[in-house]
Amino acid sequence: MKTLTPATQTSSYPVLAWVLLFLLSIIWGTSFLLIKIGLEVFPPVQVASLRIASAFLVIVIPALWHFRLVPKQKIGFLLLSGLLGNLIPAFLFAIAQTEIKSSVASILNSLTPFFTFVVGVLFFSKKSAWQKAIGISLGIVGTVLIFVKKEGIEFNSYALLIVLATICYGFNVNLTGKYLSDVRPIHITSISIFMVGMMANIFLFGFTDFVDVYQNAPVTKTSFGVFIDVPKTELALILVMALGIVGSGISSMVFYKLLQMSSPLFASSVTYVIPIVGVSLGVLNGETITMWHLIGMSFIIFGVLLMNRNK
């Protein structure tokens, strides 16, 4: 096993670490807009399954080799990691974004550290602290503020799907830390995505009309930013596949590389930048962002910072 050797808090991080952090922020912050574009053509279950099926393409060969290097008793936990960290959230986000703006989805995604902590305390015997409790409270307040309108609080029930996705992420982080700490990160990524990628491919091509939807979609042009006048069907297909290959496959390996050359706290700071990218792209593509969205995002990010303060 190759041990992670994060830098100390006082050491300076190499330039490459900052480059990788910025790269991950752009990739993951863009994912919400790519889902939105995909939903213009394909139903949400097809967007989600196409995303994971595409990630399968880049890891299938290394995964077949990595299976030989991982103890068999770990395979069940790797499957759970793939389900909780990739497959289930992909479906939840795609379904939720049929009724929620991509910018709001990116903000709600920032709840992941909160549920990582809550799940750890409730189910994995992690210790609590007063500043973490305050951080959670700020996160809850921030989430509520996102749905404030002139008429009062108007809660969209589809937001619960994104909250559920962040809970899945929380379980995955804790499960991986407890049961897969002796497995190399690249092996976790390749094997877990391989298993759920097989499921996604079988579902996409065996239980949906994906091929018919693609072949019979109306020939229309898109108006998404720089993609003006590009055929919408081809654009949606390419971007959702790119989301899977880059956003779910390659970026996972990049994230673990970042962990190796920096620290968990430094790597987790990508969480603070993702909503900024997501909101900015949403605005550029015509979504309306209110003052309450920005205030709510500030509460959530400050809450996460407070929770990480003593790390």
C-alpha cells in the first residue's frame, strides 16, 4: 500500500497543488451546468446513467488489473463506495435539477462536509465539538435562506434530493475512511466506478430508450453561452459523456493526487470554490441569483470553515 503523506500545516504547498485545486474547482463547479444541458435532451435517469457509463470507459482497463491487488473482503465496501459516492448521487442530482437551477444545486452541494461530520458522529463514533455544532447550525440556516422569496420561504421539495445526495457523500467518506483506509485511493476509484459503471451501462442500454431518444430527438440549435448554434442533441451527448469521463473518472484520481501532495484540509477547500464556479456559470447562462442565494451560500461556506477550524 502506498501511504498518503500530506504536507504539514506550516509547509508551503507546491505550485502544482494549487493548479490541481483550481482545476478540480472548475471541473466540479461546471458539472451542474453540464447536467442542465444534458436534461435539455435526455430524461434525468439517462443523464445519470450516461454519466457513470462514460466514467467506466476510462477506468475499465486499470480496474481489471487493480482487482488482483485488492483483498476480496474489500470488494463489498468498494461496491458501497461506488453506489454512495457516484451512482446514487448522479441520479439524485439529475432528477433534482429538473426543478432546481444549476446554481442552487451547486450551493446545496456545499452541505457535503456537514453531513460527513454528522454521519461520522452518529454512525462512526467520531467526536463532536461546540464549533462543529455551530457550523452545522449555520449550514442549516444557510440552506433555509436559499429558499427565501419576497412572499416568504418557498421550499422546493426537489432540494431534498440534493440533500440526500450530500448525505450519501457523507456516508461514503466515513465508510472509506473506516473500511478502505488500507486500499490505495486509485484502486478505490477504479474498482468502485468499474462496478457501478457496469450497472449504469446495463441500465442505460437495456432498460431505457436512450438510443431512440438520441436518434429521434428534434434537430435544434442550442443557445448555451459559447455553444450557440451547435446541434443540441450532439452537444448534450458530448458534454454528459465529458462530465462522466472527466468529472467522475479522471477528477477522482486528480483529487487523490492532491491529497498526497498537500493535506486533507487543503484538498477539502475545493468545496468552498465549487459553488462560486457553479453560481457564476448559472448567471452567465441566464439564471437569476437573488441576494438570499448569496447570503445562504455565505452561511454554508462559513459554517464549513468553522467546522474545519480545529483540524
